Amino acid sequence: MHDVAISFDIAIAGRRLLRGLRRWSIVLAASVGASMLAPGTAHGDDWGCRVILCLSNPGGPEQYDECVPPIGRLWAALRHGDPFPTCDFGAGGSQGTSAVNIFAGAGYCREDLLYWSGPEQSELLCNARGAINVEIDGVLYTRVWWDAKGADRTITEFYGAGSTAIPYEPTQSARLFLEREAESPGGQGGGE
């Protein structure tokens, strides 16, 4: 009898979570676009799909309470070197929708996250662990810098419909940073 009551409580909690995720998915679908949530694509019980939905949110991956657990699990997995989760969008799928994690460093960073460290401030480093690029219909939609120091741990760049932001290439940030340093008085480049 006790096991039946526990199973019943778990089933009710699961249904409430799925209803909440469905409601949230509908709200997010309006901003993400129909391609992200075509019939039979994202399912509330699929971690990888929930991660992509949350990462595609222009307001940040943890803006909604429903996203905190799957995104927290993602950060822990990435910190431990686990692979990025996948999402099976099902029959008909969502062609051109993907999310890819790229670990950050001097060669891949936002210019404002670059800094000097090491002996004699001679090593250029990035103040984030990585960036996740989310593409929808083959076009960059959001880029989320994670474990960013000096921020709320994530920085979300939104490039989807309605955004005025222009995508940039993080592989060029170190070059731009060094050029600006060389031009500034007292910068690492010695320009005075």
C-alpha cells in the first residue's frame, strides 16, 4: 500500500513537471521559432532537448526555474569533461538546430573576458571556461559563455530575430585585444 502511494505521488509530480515544461516550452517556442519545437521534437523527459531549449533562451539559460536543474547538471558534466548532451528531435526533426560547446582560452574568447596572467603578466587567458553556440536553422541564435568570472557565471549573447547584435568570431578576439593593448598608453604592447 505504501509503495502504491509513493508511485502515485511520483506520477503526479512527474505530470506536473511535464505540464510546467510544456507551458514553458510554448512560451519559449514563440521566441525561438516554430523550427525548434516542431511536433514530436523536444520532450520534457529528454535532458539534451531541455538543455538546448534553455540555452536558446535570449534571457539566459537559467532565467526560468524549469531550466535550473538541467542546466546545473550540464555545467557539472562539462566541468568533469563529460560530452555535451544530444537531442533526438524525432521524425521530421529540427534540421539545422544544434548546440556545441567550445572550451575557452586565449584562442577562443570574448574580448572583454581576456586578461593577462602568469609570470610577469605574460600569459593571455580567458575568464570563462567555455562557450556554447546554439544554432537554429543553421544560423547562430545564442552563444552562452559559462563559468564566466566577474559575471553571473553565464553571459548570453542573443542573435535571433529582433536582435540588433552582430555575431563576431571569438577566434579573432585575442588579435583585437592585443591590437588595442598596443595602441593604448601603458598597455602590454608598450605603446606610449
